[in-house]
Amino acid sequence: MESSSSDVITASEIENCSHLQVPVYSSEELFEKLQEKWNSGKKKPYPAMYSSVFGGITLDPALMVIPIDDHMVHRGHGVFDTAIIFDGWGVVDVKLDQGYLYELDVHLDRFLRSASKAKIFSPFPRSTLRSILVQLTAVSQCKKGTLRYWLSSGPGNFLLSPAGCPISAFYAIVIDDDFSQCKEGVKVITSTIPMKSPLFATMKNVNYLPNVLSVMEAEEKGASASIWVDEEGYIAEGPNVNVAFITQDKELVLPSFDKILSGCTAKRLLELAPKLVEQGLLKIVKTTNVTVEEAKNAAEMMYVGSTLPLLPIIMWDGQPIGDGRVGELTLALSDLLWVDMKAGPETQRLSVPYV
């Protein structure tokens, strides 16, 4: 097969390449290069990271790295989860300022379930993982943001099998993010990107390429994100969020979790929403299979996710949801979650002193 003209490297290009001098850095020089990005004086978005590879916490973003031969990097053999930092660790009065990680234990339990499905064994027991996450949050001094953490089959080689990896790896990072309650409605589309099979959809693993392509597709069409529909024609989920509906009969309905990720915030919503039933604002709260026709005929629609906690959806595939405006029940549900996040049950409060 002949090469096209675009595949041919010209003599001038070869000459230019021959003049390219790739530097070889000493460890000191490399460290300086890595730090250049973070020396602008701006607030650092990642105040602290833990890595089991070096067995501790670093506050220097230039050192927040993962080995390239980690199987999570080149094979996608890893799982992750996230917790919200709310009313976080301040510097005024360490005895009074005790923030919390919202729903930490629920997220950590799901994290370990995902690891089990992915056949990744944690290098530490659950209690140690939790302690590391709490201490990392304390050291970061982050007042509001997210705590993201990963379990990987670990570094060791570039093969498919992790058999040659000496030990699994645990990483965690604090992300400083001043998020707020979402009250503006967004537009969504039905994704044409194939959704994950139930095994991978119910496991929070690092293979997010379908999710990325799904969001990119939505953005290219002027939408915020997308909705996946399964092969049976039932509503599944969004790229990294659950989806919920208020029917014309004022029922709160979420798609069943058997083929999709069981969102921790979605489950918390199901626990809190009966308060609106008691007030007579909602008729019932349930999970069930939802067809596309039923979903598009809903009175209100919303995404449900950790940092939202609810994001109103007002248009889907160019068709208004309800009257095309953010619904009152959506805002009421959002308030329930937001108040719950701000209140921080005592069981979620951190007990490690400020470091």
C-alpha cells in the first residue's frame, strides 16, 4: 500500500527534527521544572495529596504524581470515589472549627464494593483508609471542596495482568472548590454513545471514556450533558450523575439501580424526600423502570450528584420539560439536600485535631 502525500516526511522536516535537542534533566532540575507551573502566586487548587507509594502526604502540587507504570494509568485497572468537604478545617479556632466530610462512610463503603468487583485488594483495612482520608482533609485546611480517592492494582510493569505488581496503591487528593447550590436549569440530550454494561456501570471504575465522549457530544450540540437510555428503552443515568423525575401526579421517581451506579446522593435524596410527602407536596417516592416517553412527559426533571446536589433540567432533545422552567418541587428537593449537607450529622464530623 502506497503512502499518501500527507504521510511522507520531507527532507526539510527531517533536517528540522535533527536540530531538536531534547534536554536531560537532573532530579533537581526536573523538580524546578515541575514547580514552575505552580509558582504563579495563585491559589493552589490541590492543597494536599496522599500516596501509598511514598507512604504519606505532600502539600506540593508538583509532587502530586502517579507512577506511569501504575496499572490504573495504562490499563484502567482502578476504582475511585468522592466525598464532599463542607464547613472545612479553618485556622481561627481549631477547637471549634471542625468541618466534616459529607456521607464519607457511605462513599467509602461503595468504594470498597467497587474495588471488590474490580478484584483490587486494598493495601490497608477500611479503618486505616478512613483515617488517612480524615487526616488528609485536616492537613489540607480546605474549607469547601471535594476529596477524591483511588485504589489501583498498583505500579509494577506494563502488562495486562497485575500479577507482577508488588502491592496495590491508594491515592487521595483534596480539591479546593467553592461550589454552590444549583438553581438554574440546563438543557440535555439523549446520548448516542453506548452506555457501560451493568458490571462496569455499577462499579465506580476509572474507565470514564464513554462518560467523557457523552459530555463532549452534548456540548457540541449546545447542551450541558446527556442522558443514557438502556437497550430496553428505559432511562439509565447521566455521564456522572443520577437522574430523577417529578411526574404529573407529583411522584418522585428515580430509575432502578440494578444496571446503573447507585449514587450516594441519590440514595440520600430518597431518604430525605418523604419529608415532602408528609407535607403533602409529593404523593410518593420510588425507584422503578422509567420509559423515555414517561420521562419526557414528566412535570420536572433533574440531575442528582454530590457537588450539585440537584441540577434542574428544563429541556431534553429540544423539548421543554413541563413548562420549560425550573420546578418548585425540584428546588424544594434541592433545599432538602443542601440543608442536609450544611447541617452535617454529628456522625459525619471529623474528630482529628487540626494539624
